[in-house]
Amino acid sequence: MNKNVNENKFAFIICTNDDIYLQECFHYLNRLIVPSGYETDILTIYEAKSMTAGYNEGMVSTDAKYKIYMHQDVFITNQYFLSDILSIFQTDSSIGMIGMVGYPVISRTGLMWHETRIGAQPLYGEKQAYSNADFSKYRYSLSDGISDVALIDGLMMITAYDLPWNEAELKDWDFYDAFQSMNFLLNGYKIVVPVQTLPWFIHDDGKILAMWNYNKYRHLFMEKYKDYLGKSYLEII
């Protein structure tokens, strides 16, 4: 763990295996407006053994207080993204993590999408309804609101505190988001999702979910957190 934390620094941490996706991701990151007095860093993790291993490697490699763990196929369209997440964290020091998509209740099946979803509808290419929206003029306001959730989708997970990712049990690329969400909740941190009039991101995820590993970790999650299944964030934190 880093003992000296740079309070004025953001770090993007990305596990990657595709340079085309990565360069597109960089295109959007380079367009972000950095708040005055702050700096950014981008850490790309190649050949990670697992998502948790890659994210742990990135976490200890930067002194940034604010870490944005994100998929290589997520493209941030909100140019004021950094100011917006900063404003959310600064409203309440107990907010430990921000997501773009979340779920207030932990599903009894372990599957996030079996519960009510909070957050933006991700964009998938130009055919979506938001393709003609002027994102440069869109500004989020704290008055728009934030929603407390129990779990967030792993497409983007933004932290203000460092908690190790469960590398010991999660050896692949699934369920790291649910496990890390529980890690934050059980350590007393809130997890929130901002209300997004327009989505803050594009998610160009075209791959098919490999259910064998997914189900293995789903059952592990259900066993490990069996006392919390069916409960809302209010019953946990």
C-alpha cells in the first residue's frame, strides 16, 4: 500500500489485451478536462493473470488518491468526468466508491441483473438514441442526485480509498466487481451511482459471457456472502 497519498491526483487503471480498444480509450481520456491543481496518470496492465491481480498491481503502482478502474472498451464521453466524481467524493468522506451502473439490492441468485438497475444506459455505437447528443454541453450537477447502491458493474469502478482486490480467490475475470463492492460495504464505505441525464460513457462490449467461470464465481460469491443475499445496502452498511 502507498503510505504517501497524492490527494490531487487521479489514476486510470486499465487491464488490456487489445491495442485498438486501448487507443480508442486513450482518445477519450485525453479529451477530459482536468480540474485546476490536479493531475492524472494512466496505468496500463498487460498480461495480467486476472482482473484482481492486474488491479492490485495498478493500485500499488500509483500514489493517486482517486483511482478509476475501467475496462479497455469503455470510452468516457463526459469531458467534465473528473470534476464530477471529485464533487461527489467531496460531499461525503464515507463515499468510498462510485460506479456508473449499480444495484441497490444483492440478488439472491448472485446475478446483478436480476435486481433493479440504477444508472445510465450504456451506449453501444452510433445506432443508439444518444448518438446525436451534444455531450460537450452536458454538465452534471450535484442537485441531479446520486443513488446509494450495494453493488456496481465492473465496467468502471472509481475509488477514493485503497482496499485490496480479492486476488486469492478470484483467479479469472469474473465477479471481481461484486466481491469488491462487498469489500467496500463491509468496511463501512458507501457506494454511489450518479444520476446521468446523458450517459457519461460508451461501452463497446461485444464479447459473449463465458458462463463456466462466471457460475463458478457466482456460487463462491453466494456462499461467501450468503448472509447478505436479498438485502439492500441499508441493511449492510
